[in-house]
Amino acid sequence: MHDVNQTADFLAWAGDVPFLVNWQPEPATGRGNMTFKLGDSDFLIAWAKEPTRFSFPMDAVAYHGLQSFAGRIANQMQLAEEAEAAFSKGPPI
């Protein structure tokens, strides 16, 4: 379990796809920065192949728990990436 008030590095999963996550809280602003990067380049359809940073309210992250919150974001972004890949592929012929 990670403390939302402390800097943390950990893994978040979207199904079988691992993402390296860095959490940098900024208590003075009440927000924190969460950076995701794909943890295994073997996954061809995955988001965050380059570091991708988001800012979130610390109280929202604390409500869900740091690990759970990161997992939810990773999963939602991965589902969006897979949907976009399927859409751009076009209908079967």
C-alpha cells in the first residue's frame, strides 16, 4: 500500500499489460502528478509508449487508493487504445 502523500514508483496493470507509474504529490496545490510508461515493449497495442503525465486531485487519488487509482487509469487508457486500433483497422472484408 502506498501513501498518497509520498513519492512512489510502482506497477499498474491493464489486463496483462504492465505500466511503470511514478507518483509525485504536490501537497501545497492539493494535486499530484502521475506519470505512466509502458513497462514491456513486447505489447504492440499499448498506450504510454513514451512517458505520459496526468495531474489529479490528491483527495480523489486517496479516496480510491494510489495503486487502485493508477490501475483504473491504466485500464481505461488501454481500452481506449485497443478500441482506436480496432477502429482504424476497419471492418473485416
